[in-house]
Amino acid sequence: MGLGGISIWQLLIILVIVLLLFGTKRLRNLGSDLGNAVKGFKKAVSDSESKPEEPQKLEAEKKVIEGEAVKEEDKNKS
């Protein structure tokens, strides 16, 4: 007995049917697309883990700019 009660011969027959239906080229493309999707997912997860540190850096580097707010009307009057 193999996986879930399916023997190795049944798995081979299913594999042959899938190859006949889709062809090797389409399956190869599907495999590479799946691999790229997994790589992209891993990269996004690792990037999201490193991003929370960046806002803390920015808060530490904040600078206060002193100035005075003046309305345009008041500028034109003077």
C-alpha cells in the first residue's frame, strides 16, 4: 500500500494520464511558475520581518523645524 491506500502502480497510471493530458512542456512551465511563486513568497516574508525596524529608525532621526505660519492674506497686506 502506498499513500492513502493508493498503490505505486495506480500513481504511475495517474502520472501517465496527466502527462498525456498536459504534455511535458506545460508541466515544466507550471513547475517553474510554482517555484518562482514560492521564491517570491519567501522573499516577501523575509522583507516583512525586516521592515518594522525602519520606522523606528526614522522616528529617532526626526528633526523639529521651527517656523511661523502666516496666511496669504496677511502676506499681501504687508
